[in-house]
Amino acid sequence: MTYCVGILVKEGLTMIADTRTNAGLDNVAQYRKLHVFERPGERMIAIATAGNLAVSQSVLSLLNEGIRDPETGELETIHTQPSMFRVAQFVGRAVREVFRIDGPALEQSNTAFEVSMLLGGQIAGGRLRLFMIYRQGNFIEATEDTPFLQIGEHKYGKPILDRAIKFGTNIEEALKLGLISMDSTMRSNLGVGMPIDLVTIRRDAVQHDLLHRIEPGEPYFHDLRERWSAALRAAHQGIPKPPYKG
Amino acid sequence: MTYCVGILVKEGLTMIADTRTNAGLDNVAQYRKLHVFERPGERMIAIATAGNLAVSQSVLSLLNEGIRDPETGELETIHTQPSMFRVAQFVGRAVREVFRIDGPALEQSNTAFEVSMLLGGQIAGGRLRLFMIYRQGNFIEATEDTPFLQIGEHKYGKPILDRAIKFGTNIEEALKLGLISMDSTMRSNLGVGMPIDLVTIRRDAVQHDLLHRIEPGEPYFHDLRERWSAALRAAHQGIPKPPYKG
């Protein structure tokens, strides 16, 4: 499994991803799922991936190595796209290209072609944007009304985001809420695990503000988990008993 | 969708179920999913249902009307079973009987035969027990290590239970936590909705302690939701900012 969340607020964007992959419970490994394509001042793009690892790795290789434009013959990469919208379309094209190559063999063996991605970032002159790309290569975009997007095992960590994330939430609070959401997911699904990669990008900076890996035992995250647990305990204990009778 | 939770603690058992059913978002209705079979002092049994409404209603009808034992020819009902284990087997038989009758037609139209049930209660002379019955008619039982079981849309409401429910949790606290879990689920999935039915059974009482329907706007539940939201807000605001740099 995988859990990745992207949160787009007024101040900027944060994206958080776990690193656990598994092919069955008896085959667990660690892979980076948060990837950064950065040319400071020119473009700052982050991609988080979920789904079949073979598919997502092939998509990432295509984004770097490029796909030849069928009309002009030119080699396009993630670095040649002029806007975040065009990057999203290009990632979608890469997904479809991998499906074209690998999809039939996967289908023959009844293996689902599963991939989904969060794409966030900014290209100089354009807006900071956050997209979610589907396995079909199409995509949706986060908005002020719905400022976060999730891929992978999204349900356990969604209630806290539903309650707390607003477009006006500040970026540190958004990161903190994303980490709480990740913690809830890791507690309920063994397929989501440490270390955790995260990136934050401030609006119009066109470079990363923070690029960090939280390793197991890291003091701040440990403290966040403890404090959150203690606060939840105090919260439910502080609610009066049900008054119902009979 | 549906969300039902059963929590078995030292003091007793609580079961909570929503009442919303839907066949598509444009066809929403209200049906009781928590059913009680009670003969005070002799047996107190509660069943919560999820899945295809036609299937679960047929199963409940069979439990009441009875299934003829193929060997003895006697009519067995939920009231003739001598133990909770035998009740669980009988519910499983009823599920298989409905599958025998309706399964082939459902499969022909590519409609899944979906049903799952929580079965809790006590028969005089036996133990208070809680089971989850699968669509295949087999079942598992809650234990001291894992004292709660969920059916339907279980993920949104699981983190709080994972953190807080222990076998030693008192019964009012278990009910309160079940209601918080229900609240989280209703906020994230429109297919789960009010009113909420609940039952609590104290160990060895062999009758219900509480049988209640929470209607929309009911003051205690409204207050619980408000307090929980406020406490979560205070909880995440009280956690220090992430210290990460660079």
C-alpha cells in the first residue's frame, strides 16, 4: 500500500509520502515515492506515486528520458513543459504510454494496471498548482474549496483533513495536519510505513522550502504522535457520558 | 453504504448502526439496520447488517420464520438455538440459503451478493459474545485482544477505535467512542447517515440495558460532535510547529 497527501494552501504546498511497498505481506520493501524535479527559480515540481511500482517507475523514467512528440518529432521531458497544466498532461501521456507497452501483458495475467499520482509545483510565470492523475492519464486539480488530494490508502487519514484543512490554513499547520493524517494511516494499515518524505513549496518561490525525510524514531514526529494520542484520549474522556436510558 | 460497529468490553456490549441505504446517490432511503431478538432473561441478541438490502432483509426473515433442519425436519429459528455460537452458525446458514435462492440471478446480472453482519448477545447460561458474519456464511469472533468489529464503511471510523478501545474500557466510554467513530464516518461518507440506532447489553443481564435511536438534532449527539471537533482543533493547534529546515 501507499499513502500520499498533497495540501495546497494560500501560502504554499506541502506533499507527504510514505515509503513502504509490498507485493504480498511477505514481500515488503522501501522505495521513495516522492520525487522532485527542481530548477530553482525556473520550475519546482514534485510527484508522489501510488499503485503498481513497475508502472510508476516506468512513468518516472519516461518523464526524465522523454517522449517523442509524434507530430514535431521533438523529445519532450518534464523540463520542457511550459506550464503546470502541460506537465499534468505530459504525466498523463507517460501513464498512457506505459499502459500501451505493459497494459496488455498485465491484463493477460489479470494484474490490474494501477497507478495514481499527485503532481504539485510551480513554473516561473505560472501558478502554484496541485493535481491528481488517474490511471487513465486524466486528472483533477485541487481548488480553494477542496485544497487537499490523496492517493493510495486515503480513508484512515481523511477525517482530520476534512475537519481541519482550509485554503487559509498556514503552511506549517498544513504540514502538521498532513503528518497527523499519515500517523493515523500508519496505525491502521501496516502497508503504509516509515520513513516519510515531505516537501513544502512556498507560493511564488519556485524552489523548495523544505525537503526532508523523517526517519523512524525522529524526535519531532515521535512527539507529534504522542501528543496527538494524548490529546485524543483527553478529548474523548472530556465528553460527558451518554445520557440515554432504557 | 452502511457503517455498523460492535464493541465488546468487560462490562458488556454496545452495537451502533446508521440507517441510510442507497442504490446510487439518486436513490437514498432510510432502513433500520440494527435488529433485536430479545426474550429478557432467556436471550438477548442483536444483529446489525450491511450490504445488499434485499439480501439482508431475506436473511432476517429466515431467522424469524425459520429454516427446516434437513435431517430432523424440525423448524429452527433464532429463538431455538441453544448458544451464541449456534446462533452464529444459524445466521451463516440463513446467508447461504439466501445465496442458494438469489445468488445465481444476481451473478447473471453481475450484481455482487454482498452481505455482512454483526451478531452480538448472550443466551442464559452462555457467554456474552460478538461475531462478524461474512457473505460466505462463515464468521469470526471479537476477543479481548481485538474487542471491536466493524462492517460497511469501516475505515474512516477505525483510527479512534484502534487508539482508544481496550477490553477494560467501560461500557459508557465504549458507546461514546462508537458514536465518535460514527461521527467521523458520517462526515466523510454521505452514504452513512442519521438517525443512529444503538443498543447496549450488560454482561450477564441477558436483556438490553439501552435501546435507543438518535434522531437528527438530538442534543447529546450534537454536543458530542461539537466537542469532538473543538477538541481536535485544539489538539492539532497545541502541537508545536515542525522544526524541519532546508
